[in-house]
Amino acid sequence: MKSEELAQRAVQLAGRRGADQAEALVVQLREKAINVFNRETQLSGSSDVSHITVRLFKQNRGAVMMCQGSSERALEDVVERAVNATSQAAPDKFLGPVDEKHSGDAPGDLKIFDQRLADLSIQRLEEIALNAESSVAGKDNRISSLITSSFQVQDQTVSLCNSLGFKDSYRVTTASLITSAVMSDYYNETGTRSGQGDEAKLAGGAAIITHTMDGLDLEKAATRTIHQLNSMVGARPSPSGWFPIIFAPTAARRINSILLQTCSGPVAMLLKASSLGKIGDSICSPLITLVDDGSRAGGIRTAPFDHEGVRPRRKVIIEGGVFREYLLNSYYARALERDSTGNAVANEEARYSVRPSNAYIEPGASSPDSLIADIKQGFYVTAFLSPAAQLTPVAANFVHAVAGFWIENGKLTHPVRAATISASLPDTFKSIVAVGNDLDTDGAVVSPTLMVSKMNVEPLL
């Protein structure tokens, strides 16, 4: 059966088994992938699988079950398990289907499907992966071997059907190119050229994700890979103390992620409000305006509707430092007496979860070079070393391991491979004193360069 037929059939079966309301999300995934290492193909293949998520509601009880497959037996099994789980669940007055008035598609061409990507053969995938490897090798003569290129193309048909009458599908292609390499580091911790015995090997990589062939930029992937490797050559420990911190876009997006978590329905429910304040409060620097836009054409998480069938829209989450809107699905919208914002994502909980779509901090007027030039001594952070899971808005303090470059007299000097930066979380957000003009929307959560007036820095040796 096709994905939309599977979704309709699952809803019919749930109704026959006594569910008050039901919805089924079906993702038919066709995937092709290849991995090359030092000009030789290591792995290639393709797959075709259907993922089915069934969510049922009965008397304010809910349950979710998931399975793979497209047979009638698979559908009957997943519905039966969901019905049994619903009867054993505790009642929750906020559980239930989405409000029909919010259902529907985003208008226009969202530019998330490219037939050219869908039609790529394994042979063509191999050619692209090999070309990406060559692009990395040609960027720096210290890289002649130990280069890996992984290229994957997904063609998904996403269908959603519910017992309230919503029924729709869309198709999306996604290409992921990951390049990595090993570079010889001929400098020791003091920054001087060493003997061959002191030579270190540095490993690094980069990724490109796009919905279209035109967005598949091999040169950009290669340049990012070399930039990451060069950022570690000749690294030294950082000084200790309180210094200005500049977050490059690659690191600033983590700051954005924490703000988005802080402004999400699940965190608001957990803490009875955002950890930084409530709607209408000033929660960060007036230089910050944070937007989430699931309808932006070509965005990584752009879709005609979310996993509950709610049409996406552009939302200003923070405006001039003032908290304006939560990220919500239907469950958290009811709990907070607001409307869903179209940010629902299916998971194993009946209330589903919430995630940003295409979220960005609006760019400012300052160039990154001008921000660096004004600093006598400080830290230019390019990467977080702490796992993303540790970036939680519930904590009162912001304490994380990072890497980047040390700034002396307005110039980047030597790399810092590992240091800890810390400050209170509210102070960190309110102490953002500059926003760069270098926003790149190539990602689901992005940010331009951000500058915090001061944070505590401690070296990690």
C-alpha cells in the first residue's frame, strides 16, 4: 500500500477497535548511501522501508505505538498494541487531537523536493563522493591520505491521516554529505616547529545538508573541513580569568538552541514558566530577535504541516530581547491556554514533543572582523565540546567545554583546543553586546556571530 493508504487504513482499524480519535503518520523512506575512503568505495547500498506511528485517544487517555512495514498484519498489530496501551494509560485532560482550525498546508512551493536527487543512481553517488574527497585533498598539501567522504540521499513520502478528516501527503528529498580528513600538525604547544617525533595528527570534518542538487556544494564542504583542521594546528592552553567571548556562528547556534528550549512548551510546563521568565518579560539582550519559520522555502525542516497536521508559520519567539511566543504542539498549547505553533514532532509519548523548525537569530550590523578588532584579550569560540544533551535551560549556570582561538590585540593568535567557559545563564543571555552580520541559514537552528561582554575562562589541559 502507498503511504497515504496505510495511514487511512490505520485510522479505520483504530476506530473499529473503539478509539475515540486516531491519527496515523506514515513515512515511506527510500535511501541510497555510499562511503569512500582514500579513493576506494568502502560501503554502498539502498533501502526502502515504511515507518508507521499510530496515536490513539480515548476518554482523555492516549498512547503511541510505532512499527516498520506496510502489510495489513503490521497495521493490525500496531493498532492493537496502541489500543491496549490506551486502556492502561492515566487520564490527562490536555490529551486529544489537534484543533481542526489549525490544520492545513503551507501555501506555495516549499522547495523541499528535487527529482534530480531522487533519481540519482549509486554510480552517480559514488562520483559525487569521490569528487568531494578530491576537493578536500586539493585544499591543503598536508592532507594526502586518510580522507573519508560519506554521501546519503533520502527520498521520503510523508502522509498523515486523522479521524477528524485531515488527510494529506508530501514528498521531501534530503542529501547529506560528510567529509573528514586527517592533517599533520607540525607545531607543538609552544607554537614552535617541532621534530618529527612531536608531530601530531589532527582529525576533523564538516557536513552539508540540502533538499536540492543546487545546494550540494562540494567546495563548501571541503573548505569547512580544512577550516576545522586548521583551527587546531599549534593549539595552546587558554589564560585563566574573565574575558569577552565571541561565539562564531558554528558555536552561537548552540546558544540559540538553549534559548529555544527555554521558550518551549515542555520546559514551561516543567517549570510552570520559562526558566528565564514569562511571556512579555525581557529575558535576554535587546539585540536578540529570534524567529522560527517552518514555512521558509528550502529550509532544512520546512514542511507543509507538522506531525499533527498543523500548518507552519513564521513566529517571532523573542523580539528585541522580549519573550513573545512559545514553541508549542497541541498538548502544550492546551496546557498553556494558547494555540499550537505547528512545531509538533512524533515520539513515543502520547503528548508528542516540540522542536524548532528553521530557527534563527536575526543578524546585526557588526562584521565578525570588527568585533575581534575591538578586543584586547578574549576568546573566539568556534565549537562546543560538551555534548548537546548537556545544553539544558533548566540549569542556573552556563558551564561548558569549548574550543576556538585566543584573541590578542584585536587579532586571532593561536588555537585553544579545550577550555571551560562559565557564567550564570541569565547573565550570559543579557550580556550579549553585539550580533554579527554573518547569518547563514544552512541549518535547522542557526545564528550569526554573538559577543558576550565577559565570561569566566579556565584552561583544560
